[in-house]
Amino acid sequence: SFQNVEPGRIVAVNGGLLLLYGSAACAGPLIASQVIAVFGTSSLYHWVALCYLGLAVFGFLRLFVRGAPETREDYVPVMRTTPALFELDPRGDHEDADDEPQAEAPLDFPDTSASTTG
């Protein structure tokens, strides 16, 4: 879904997809329960088949109506660990560590070695 999106709008598109997912996750069970109440328990399988058919039709329409994007970027594999790995992605907008060294702030921990008991 992010193939045809400008790099600056990826967060907005992702937010829209999450909103759509949440709405469908709330509405799906409500609709399915009404279908079961009206048509009986075996209609659940028909409801699921109808949902998958709609998803397949939507996918094929998108595939044939809007083709592949004109420009493709090289795939950059990134492991799923910490956000610090995003600095390894050559497509990102980040400062080089060699350009501007940053000093670490000293940690100020309270002294707990001298305990006073009264």
C-alpha cells in the first residue's frame, strides 16, 4: 500500500490504514452476529466467503486499474529490533554521526551507600 505514496505521506497513510482496520474490527463481529441471527449459524461461512470474495475483487481491481509504480527503489532489508537500526537505512533523512559529535550528559544518581538508621 505504500508503493504509490510520497515519502512524506507514509505516516498519514499508515494512520488511515490503522483507522480502517480498527473500524472493520469493530463492525465485522456486529455485522456477522446480525447475519447469524437472521439466516442461522451456517450463514457465518457464507459471510466469511463473501468478505474474502470482496477482498479478492478489490485486489484484482487495484491490480488492473492502477498498475505498478513507475519508479521503484531498491529493497533495503532491516531487521526487527530497535529504532536505532533506522539509522542504517540509506533512504532516511538523518545526520551523520561523524559530522557532529554529541556529548553524553553525565548521570546524576543519588548516593545510597551511606544509609542512616536511627
